Amino acid sequence: MLKHYISFQVWLATHKNGKSKGQSLAEYGLVLALIAVVCIAALNTLGGSISKMLSELGTTIGGIKTSK
């Protein structure tokens, strides 16, 4: 009985590893796609505010006179 159990564990370990690599790659791809969608949504939502803030910062910095 123990021999069959060990054989089954060895078979399970060898077959599981081959499939989990492809599965892990697919999961990483899905996570990466989700992150990309969230970033695009955040840029669309906050893009105008960030652009306005950077424009005001550029105007402020442009108005500062440097001494030479």
C-alpha cells in the first residue's frame, strides 16, 4: 500500500509541475492585464488634474528669476 502511495505522490509531483508552469504564466499575464487596465483608468480619471497641476508648476517655475 505504501508503495502505491509513494508512486502516486511521485506521479502527482511530476505531472503537476509541468502544468503549473503554464498556469502560472497565464495567471501572471492576467494580473499584468488587470494592472494595465487600472493604470489606464486612473490616467483617464486623473489626467486632466495632473496636466493642470504640471502646467501651473511650469508657470510658477518660469516666473522665478535667477540671479546671475
